[in-house]
Amino acid sequence: MFYYQISLLKSPLSPLSYSSDAPLARGTLVEVSLSRRTMRGVVLESVEEPSFTCECIGSTCELFYPPKIIELARFIAEYYVCSLGEALVLFVPYDTHASCELKVQTSTSIVLSSEQQKALDFIQEHPSSLLFGDTGSGKTEIYMKLFEQCIDEGKQAIFLLPEIGLTPQMKERLKKHFGSHVAIWHSKISAKKKEQILSDLSEGKIAVVAGTRSALFLPFSHLGFIVVDEEHDESYKSGSRPRYNAKDLALLFGQKLGIRVLLGSATPSLGSFQKLPTFRLKGTFFPSQSRVLYDEGEHGISYVMTQAIQNALKAHRQVVVFLPTRANFKYVTCKKCGAHIECPFCSVAMSLHHAANALKCHYCNYAETIPSVCPTCGHDEIIAERLGTAEVAQKLQAHFESFVVQQFDRDVVRTEKHLSEILTRFNEHRIDIMVGTQMLSKGHDYHDVGLAVILGIDALMAMSDFRAREKTLALVKQIAGRSGRKGYGEVLIQTKNAVFFKRYLDDFEAFLHEEAQSRKGLYPPFKKMLRLMSSHAKEEKAQAIIEHVVCIAAHFPNVEVVGFGKANIAKIAGKYRYELLARSDSSKALLEFAHALRSLHVEADMDPLSFS
């Protein structure tokens, strides 16, 4: 009889011991029984015969996890504070009958400009790097050239994009260059299609997989290159356990597996800009010229805005109108000066909590009564309102009756087919005005947009997040880049913070340098952060758990508790939520603290991006 440690997939349990009549290789996928349920597990290692009676392994599968994958999963379990079984289930297992060679040849020849060639040479000199390229500067052509070279070397490539970056246009470009050797992978493709892709992958028929963060975990036998496009995008961070960041894991995979990794963005995150060798690619691929206008008057649909739209439509140009995606909270903004109220102990804005009649800081839990006047200028009109896309679309349709207005957000665009249909109609000039959320800003080449209108941006600037300025400026730059892709275009920003945008909109690099100075000693990338969450049907229980965590933190001298208390969203699905935010100079110190809490049923989020 043989005995093995088995990690149960999806289970939060530590590995368990099972017996087998036959010897099994490490990484073999097996079926076992636990509490009368059949579960899948992975053989980790052989062990001595235990002192207790073991369940026998039921059956083995023709699928396995190579040692390198098990080691990567161990890192994920350790760093993102989950079980090995929860980390392993991220990966698609390998087929024992997989092909040993890549059966792909390229027939394309991608020609780069001299500046693009310089970027390519720079990227090839570094195992990991950042391509900081302006919108329209030709980053995608560089990616394609790198994929071509990767395939010529007999290797495969992963092209990671945010969900909203997987546009029909990007798919067409990939298919044009690499034909049937490209696979598109994301959550919305059918189980049958996924099965076909995995079969083609195992047979060596696929050279490039373009997809969302889950594409990182496919069973590649010849992986040689990873591109993470729009690397600043928060959708690379998982919102459920394990709360991994695919961008960070791509860099880890590159380091552990000897694979070149490239991050790309027109508005890179401060962390990537600080840590990676960077090539600055300036200018636009097509001749273009844009002009930025500011509407510092009333929030909402103003006279300045309608006049700008009318002028664009008269010139037979199209218009895109952006509103912020997130509308979970309202943040108070002075109607006169545009200032928002900041916490006296943290350099972040406080959030409005109507039920408590208070403004609260979600970092240190400081609270104060909602003021009757603006503390900056003394004006007595403090507003907390936000328009929605549907309302704006309806009002614009009523105002511009002879033109076609289309709402463009996740409430309307539910399928890939519908996304493609709307974009086709827009590019064929059957839609004149597109009103949408962040979906407008990513990956779409609108060649005849003459005006991009940006609304509600002050609310994003005022969010209770130390990255608020960075994320807002990045978003404005991304949307502004939709106008004047070819030829002349205008951008209208409705804001009380025009001074900020005038200073940095054309110089994101200068902003990153200044932002770095303001974060030193306080926030990432100079500090590591950990968010801990307790939730319970009884509020006093959730509160007691977090207060107990605070007491435990006192025994970790290298961990600083920034703040604790009720979560931003205090109750979800009938459960009360309390949180604690900790920081440290050391990842190791935070991880030791987090793992010491495993028995308390506290949810850990290492390197958090969301604070709701």
C-alpha cells in the first residue's frame, strides 16, 4: 500500500492523507472521497503510513500538474493567503498526451517604424519591462512583432487584456497576423469552445492566446512570452479568493519560468513605472491633433456641453460621452470650488454616509458630521449627486432628436455579439452619439470621433482611495485618446479641477514623478498593504473578530494598523462587514500576520486595489 498527501481542489482545507494500491506520480489528478462527497485532488508527495486509517484514492485521471505549476501554486497560496487547493484550481491541468512540439509557422511580416524598432530592441534587452506608449503610438504593432518572433523561435505567447479590452477589432488584428493559430479566452466563451481550445493547445496548434486574467493559467508547453496590455487596469485583480493580481503573477511566472514579460500602457501604474525598466514611446501612429476644453460651470448636461456636441454633429463628426462606471457611493463636492473634504489623518477624501449623517475615512475610520459649508472656500452649496448613463442618453436623445444616441455600458451590452454589433453600427456612422461608462475608453479605434465629453470626473477625484488622482487622470487620458484618432478632435472635460488636468493631461510622466514623492513612506509602491475583512450575520460578532485581530497585530512590531472599523459597504447579502487596513515595509511581515489569522475566518487581501 502507498500513501500520499492530496491537495483537494477548491477546498480551503490543508492537504490530507490518502492510500493507493498503486504508485502515483507527483502532480497526478485523482478523485477521492471526503464526507461522502467525491472531490478532485492533486498528488503532492508520498508519506509514511499514518497512524490512522486512510480513505483509498478512487481513481486517477489522464491529467496532471507539472512540478513547476505546483510550485507556482504554492507561492499563490502563501502570498494571497489561501489554501493550496484554492490556488491549484486556478490552473487548467495538463494532458498526459500533449504534443511535444509547436506545429505553427508564421507567414506574416510586420514592419515597424524606427521608433517602434527602438522600443522592440529595448524590450528584448530586458527579461521584464514596461512599454509606456501614448495612445495611438503603435504599441499593438510592437506586440504583434514580438509574437511573430516568439513563434519563429518555436514558442507560445500569452496576450493578457482587460475584459473590456477584448474588442472585435483586436481579435481581427490577431487573426489577420496569425490566422487559426490564435485563441481567444475569457469567461463568456462556451464550455464546448473552451474544450476545443484546450485540445488545440495540447496538440501544439495554438501559438498565441489572447484573453483575460484566467488565460495566464492555461496548460502551455512552450510558453516564451507574456504581454500584459493596459497594465494599469484593475480588472487584473481578482475580487474573490485567491485575490491574486494577474499582472504581478505574470512577472512572477516570467521570473520563475525564464519567460520574457512586457507590460504596456499609455497610463502606467506608479508601481510598474517605479519598478521596471521603461521605454517611453511618444507620438501617434496616425497624424492627429486634439484640443482640450473645460466646462467649469454646472455639473450635468450644461449649455457648454450641448453646444460642443452640436458643433461636432454639424461637422458630421461623432461624439462619445463618458460617465464614471462606479456609482456605489456619492462623494461631496463643493459646487463653487470643486474641493472635496479630506481626512485630517490621511491624504484621501472621505465618503458620504447618509445613514450616519457623517463623512468617514475608509483608511483610519475617522468620522465627522457633514459640514454645512465648504471648509476650503466657505461656499454653502455642497453637492453629492451623480448622473447615470441611461438618464444622459435619454436627455441627449430628446435634445438632438434627429440624431441617433446609443447607451453603451454593461446594462445594455450583455454579450460579445451585441458589443460587436454596436461598434459596427458606430463605425458605419449609424450611431452619432455614444453615451457610456469605462467601456468607451478601452481598445476601440474610433476613427471619426470629433468630440469626447467627460462628465462626473470630480466624483472620481474625491474617492476614498490613495490612488484616486492616478486612476482619474489615467481614465481621462484614455477617454481623451478616443477623440481625434485620425485628424482633428476635441475633448470637453466637465470639472472644477481644471488646473490639475491642465497641468498633467499632456504629461502623465511628470504626474507619476510628483505622485511618487507624495506617497513615500505612506502608500504603495513604497509600502506594502494588507486589507483584512470579517463578515457575520451578527454585527457584534463581525466587530469582535476585527477587534481581536487588532489585539493580535500588537504582537507584530513590523506591522502598522492604519485603521479599522466598519467597511465601506457595511452590509452585503445580510452580513455585516468590518475591516482592518495594515501596512509595512515588508511583505514577509504582513504575510506572517495574515497567516496567523487563518483560524479566525478573516478574509485577507494582499496588495488591495478596492476598498469597498
